[in-house]
Amino acid sequence: MVLQFGCAANPAVEASSEALKALHGKYARRGLVVLAIYDASLSPEETARQVRAQELPYAAGIVQETPQLGWNGPAFRGYGVNALPAVFVIGRDGRVRAIDLAAGELEEKVRDLLTERE
């Protein structure tokens, strides 16, 4: 699984999402799951508009609004997110295998984990 924490209407998150779209297109049939989690810094409606505009082929969710908007909320803090986007590679065993890899390294790690499964 590749898990991305982000916020809508953020150019860095949009660029990361484009890279994840490409990974999803290449490896979803081999078992890759991609999930985007967005913070509550924008309204759910605005976040949904942004996600639809990006035409993400994978699931996306929005954390519940809390007094700590943005990446200071409990869901993001639980993963130790301190900058956006934050991308985690999680193995089938549920363990975090890598965090914030460069695009080529991310694809290599995904390929390695999918090969472990086969």
C-alpha cells in the first residue's frame, strides 16, 4: 500500500498525486493499493472538488475536522507527519517500509514489495 497524506489545492500534493496516479496505473493489477488522506483545512466540498479535478483513480478520504486543522490533527500526527505531502509505503504485514522516497525509489520499493507477495 502507498498512503499519501496531503491537503487539497497544494501544488506539491498535486505533483505527488500525479506520480501516484502513474504508479497506480502500472501496479494496481498486481495488487498495489493507493490511498490519499486529506486534512480538513478546506471544506469537504472544496476538497472533493479538488480531488475530482485531479481525476484520482484511487480512493481518497478526508479526516474529521478538529480544532487542529491541517496536518496538526490527530490522524496526521499519529503517523508523525510534519510536512505535506507525506507518502508512506506499507507492506502487507502492516509495517511502514519507507517514507517520502524520491519517485524512482518509490517505484522500486513498490516493485520489491509486490514481488515479495508473488
